[in-house]
Amino acid sequence: DIECLDNIQQEVKDRFGKIPQEFFNFLEILRIKQILKPLGASKADFQENRFIVEWPEQTTKLNPVELVTWIEKHKDQARLIPQSKLELRLSSNESIDIGLKKIAALSEGLTRNLTEN
């Protein structure tokens, strides 16, 4: 869970001192995957300037109407792509660490929106 990731981060910092940015990015990707877990995502990957979330084709955890409504509200950052996938995009001029924080915030909003209804 997310608390466990925070503990790992603190333990690594305590043992080794300054942590490379790549390690923080890795932990942020794991956090995003944890945030999306209640939505039943089968896969979530970071690829260049985008984060791809995939669901099984027969998922029952998502309300398609609510998902499409959420995407419409975030159409500059999110879109559906073929084979049951959601693409969350980063701005091309953003650093990866800032972009991943924005993806985490988007993922929290998506999860909150789709699990409240």
C-alpha cells in the first residue's frame, strides 16, 4: 500500500542518504498503481510522456458512462485508446517527476470520482 511505499522511501534514505531522482520516480509510479487499484486496472505502465492504464475487457468495476464523463472533463490530459486502455498524458515540456505528480493527482481524482458513484 501507499504507506508501505513511504516507509520504503524513508528506510532507503536513512540507509543510503540522498536518493536518486529515478528512485523517486519509480516509487511514484508504484504509488499511481496503488491509487488505481480500486478501479480494477490489470496493468499500468509509464511510457515516455504518457501513463497507460489497462483494464480487462470484461471488467465490472468501471461504469463506462462515468469514465467517459471524467475523460471529457480532462480531455487535454486523458483519452481512451483501443483495447480497453486509458492514456494519461504529460506535457512535453514537463520534467518526469513533475509529470508523475500530476498523473498521481489525476489518478486520485479518477479513482475518487469512479468509486464514489
